[in-house]
Amino acid sequence: MENSSRILVPIAAVIVGGLFYLGGVAMQTHAVRDSQEISHDNLAQISVSGEGKVYVSPDIAQLSFGVQTGRVATAKDAMAKLATAMNAVLTTAKQQGIDEKDITTENLWLSPAFDYDQGKQIPRGYEANQSLSVKVRDLDKIGDILNAVTAAGANQSGGVNFTLDKPEKAQADARAQAIKQAEAKAKELAAQLGVKLGKLRGFAENGGYNPPIMMRNMKAEMSMDAGNAAPSVPVPSGQQEVVTSVTLSYDIE
């Protein structure tokens, strides 16, 4: 009986060990098979970028101007003074050919005014202010419009912003340039690598139209005596830059 026990134990160990060994071979083979499938499914690719840039003349000017009352005795007086001046400014702007839909209020406020004496707050009445954003579609009239609204009572201005009313055409032209440049890069790179371009697998676009803002402090120009005529202020518009970049990804063979 003792001899039989000694023989059975090693046999059992061999059987169990063999199962572990076979299982290991099976798992290793399965892992190799998965690796080959992944490598087969993920084809090599190249990615290239291109940039397109076009210059266009702006066709819209955004003007910002308004009225500040200065200090008056009461809140009611401040608002009444503001209303009188702004009605005159709005009427004048419309007479200059500005459509009502192109006039928007940017800011409107009424605030108490104070002086300070030895740390004490002394009430000095009220101040009111209203500023407008006005879209001008005839750029040749910018100077005349500014002079006219100044004469009508506008005494504050934030500046001029030139922009494009419909930038989509310029964006499409810039995109076409960027794609053409990227395609040329892809062909050149493929030739240098000794491979052939396959299917287009990816496309991404960045950039677009971000109009620059040209701000001018026109407060001094607009504080002239309303009774005196003044020559039109020259306001050159320059050109707008529209830039777009694209990235193309191709399979390679």
C-alpha cells in the first residue's frame, strides 16, 4: 500500500502540470491570433495639413456712439435730457440712410453722481448714458454719419469695427486653397516614402473668419460745437484676412 501511494502522487502532479502547460499554450496561441487581427485591421496612415488665406474688402462698418448727459439735479431730469438728445441722434442717423433694423442699443444706464470730501460722500445729482451700435452698409458715408450724429448731440464713441456681412464665400475660397495645398503635400510625401496613397480617411478644419477690430477714440472729435460744420473724418477700411487650415488623413499602400 505504501508503494502504491508513492506512485500515484507523482502521476497526479504530472497530469495537473500538463493541464497547466496545455492551457498556457492555448492562451498564448489565442493572444498571437488577436494581435495579428488587430494589426491587419489598422492600416498605416499619413496625415498632412494645408493652409488657405484670402484677402477681401469689408462691406460693413459697425459704429458705436451715444450720449452722456453729465450731472443733472434729478434722475427724472437726467432721463429727460438723455431722451431728447438720443431722439435727435436717432432721427439724424435714419436721415443718413441707416435702416432702423441696423441700430441696436449697446448700453443704457442711470447712476447717482457723488463727490468726496474728507472721506464723506456728497450727492451731486444723476447721470444718464445710452450708447448705440449702428451698422453702416455704405462705407463711403462713415465720416458724414459721424459728423451728422455729432451735430445732433452724440458726444461719446467707442470706435469702428469693419467686417464682412457674408463671409461664407471667402471662407470657402480659403478652404479650397488649404485642401489643394494638403493634397499636394500628401502626394509629395507618399513619393518620398515610396508608398501609394489609399483612401481619404479623415478631414478636419480649423480657423475661419475672425474680423479684426479697429478701435478709435473719437471722443475729442465728437465733442465739437454742434453749430460748427466740420469736414468728414477719413476712415479707411483696409482689407480683411480670412485664414483656414485643414488636415487630411490617407491610408497608404
